[in-house]
Amino acid sequence: MKHKLTKYGVKNQVVRPHIKATKELNLETPEGRELVLSEARNQLRLHQKTFDRLASM
């Protein structure tokens, strides 16, 4: 591990504390449903060719 870090100029490993997640998403609310729909639309738009190939299989 030390060898991998030195090639990037890092001399010592830094120990960082674990941070717990504090935000919870409730997808059953209207805002949560809108979030899921908007993310799905975004993925369909970004990966349109992939979904077309999968549909033709």
C-alpha cells in the first residue's frame, strides 16, 4: 500500500473517521416518486442506445 501511495506523492496514510449517513430518503412521498421518475428518465436518456440493444435481444 505504501508503494502505491508514494507514486502519487503521498508520504503517510491518513486515518479518517467513519461518517454515518444522516439523511434518509422516503420514496413513498410525492417528492420521492418524482425523484425516482426523474432519475429513470435521465438514465433512459443517457443510455438510450444500450436500452435499444437490450430490447432487440
